[in-house]
Amino acid sequence: MGDEDELPSAGADRVIERGDSYDHERYGRVEVTGIWKGIDGVDTTREADEKDVYIVRYAAEEDGERVDELTDTLEEFLDAIE
């Protein structure tokens, strides 16, 4: 870690991989379809103080229909699958 002030997140020991499936607390079984790091230009953000935010895109089924292009920050995704 770069700075002594930087602490690992609660999910720092978890690895999320594109193509893998996880049990999401809201959507059930989801498949990770993409992961991005360090998005510079976005329209809105929930955590403006983070420079290198990881974004996880995943697909799920809700009410029997496939829901595509769901996204969360890595922290939100980890919280939802724990």
C-alpha cells in the first residue's frame, strides 16, 4: 500500500473475476461481466473522494427476466455478496 493512512477495505482479501458468478443479496446468482479501474470522467459518483474507484458490472435475473448492465462500486458489490 502506498500511504500509511491507506487501510485495506473489508473485502481486501476477496478476488472478484470477470466471468465468475456470485450470490448477490438482492439479485441472487449474478455473473460479473466487466471490471473497470480509475474512471476519470463520469456524470455522477457516490464516493467523490476516491481517485481509483473500481466499478463492477454484472448481469442477473429478476422476476424471471434477465437484467443486464447493473453496476456497483467494488465496495458495494463486495458488501452485497458477503
